[in-house]
Amino acid sequence: MDSLQQVVFSLTDRSYLNILKKDIVKIAEPVGLSTKRVAELELVISEISTNLLKHAGGGELVVRLLYENANKGIEILSIDKGPGMADPARMIEDGVSTTGTLGHGLGSIKRLSDQFQLYSLKGWGTVLLSRIFSQPVSQSPPASVGIYPVVLRKPGEKVCGDAYAWKANPYFLKVMLADGLGHGPLANLAAQRACEAFRKSTFNDPSDILKDIHKHVKDTRGLVGTVAVYDLLHKTWRICGVGNISTRLCNALTAKTHMPFNGILGINISGRLQSQTIVNETGSYLVLCSDGISTRWETNKHAAVFKYDLSILAAVIYKDYARHSDDMSVVVVKVN
């Protein structure tokens, strides 16, 4: 699962709904949805937005394009801080029509989505996930690798100074989260240059990959970043970071934290960079967060969220801990 840059829309007023629909449909143009599916996407956006305004007083829609093998799609994450639901499953069924019409609310969103999930806690709020694809979604076994990001620019900026990249072969999965110093175009340039160097690097050890990046970004303002490499044969992670990217291997019960080295890629790094090896326990996921997410982030009150699609886990961390004063990134990585 790969994506382009994500876009967030804040919805606080019903008068914005028509503009919101047009903006999201425009984002979805590269997906190549049929006319019928575009109309259904518009209905999904309307129902999500109506629910946000009616039950939560507004919220955010985080949108990205998806590429799954030969299929293209669009993902919408609806995030609110409303009253939440005591029984989300019943609320979904309440929307099902028994008269052959499209129905209303959550039930229609579920039926029109190729993939749909709802996570809600009473008194906390709700995260809703809807994905719509151009082609029917196969029921094949889940992919061996999944990358689930929420990577958003600082409010008011036109580009994001955070960026992530990943690549895989039969032996290794490699992933990086980069955070250009500050925010805006120069931070974006540093992060994008780091992604270029990451993709070109032929090393398998994270510390060596970071040294490649360090050399490649010396003419930028610099950045912090973490590289993680998963060995598919030995089922271990090797991780190395420079600067304040928060990196944890966690599940519903435990979390193992990686401690990064001090420094700034492109400016000054330790001559003793060394990767840390962590065994990947069954059911664990790697989570990387930039400093636009509070370093106090944790998932203790959300033990059940690990049973959901991991885009919802990324959205939950963003919802609870985003600072909104910088670029904000949460990247969740799954290996089966």
C-alpha cells in the first residue's frame, strides 16, 4: 500500500460541504473512478460530513490516494472529538435500509465503501475509515507488508516538511521517516532529498543508509530522520535514528522504544552511529512519529485499536497527540 501526499480538511460549517466534495473528488481524479463510483464517493463524503456536523460539531477529514498492486483508490479518515458511541456496531446497523433505498448515515457509508471500519469510544470521539477503489477489491490474504501513514503539513503551510519512504525486496523491508528542520518549502526540500537518497542507497544497515543521506543533503537546511530495516528471514528489526523521531515497536500490551543519536543529518552526525536490533514479536507494529506528535504518545487506553486497520491506529495517535504547531507524522509499519 503506497500513497501520495495526504491532505486534511477541517469541517466546522455545513456551507463548506459542496466545496469539500469538489475538492476531494478532484483529488480522486487519478484513481479513474467510474461516473457511478464518483457519485457514490460524493454520497460518502456527504454522509461523513453530515455525521461530523450533527453528532460531533465538526471534525477533520484526512484524504490520500492508494495504490494496491494494479488497483487505485482513495482513503478518507474522519476524525472527531465528539461524544463517541457506546455501541458502534448497532449504530452502523441502524443506518441499513429495509426498503431497497440507499439508507442513511453510517449504514450507507459502509455499503458504498470497498473497505470500512469505525472505531469509537464513549466520551473520546470517533475515527471512521472509508476506502473506495476503481476496481473490485479481492479477498486475497493480506499483504506481507503494510505502511499506514498520517503525514500532514503544519496548518497554514502549502507543503509538508515531513516525508516518509519505503522499499522492499524478498529479503528486506526498509522504511524511513524524515523531518526537515522547521517547516515550509526548505524543510520540504530537505525531507524530499533525504527520500531520494534513501531510495538510491544500496546498504542494508540503517546506520549506513543514514550516512548516505547525510552526504546527500549537505546543501539543505538539514533534517532529523530514522531508518528501520526488517530482515524477513530472521524476523528482526534493525533501527538507527538521528534526532527526535520517536520510534517504538509496540502491540496492545508492550512497547519497545528506540533511542536515536543526537545530531542533524546534513550538518553534524555522530561518528559512532550504530543500529539497534529488536526481535519482532507476533502482533507487533513499528510506529514512527515526528516531533509534531507529542513525545508522550501512547496507546494504553486504546488496546482494542490493534484489532482494526492500522490506518485507524495512526489516526488515533494523531488525534490524541498532534501539536498542530508543526508538520505532523505518524507512520505505522506492519509485517506478517
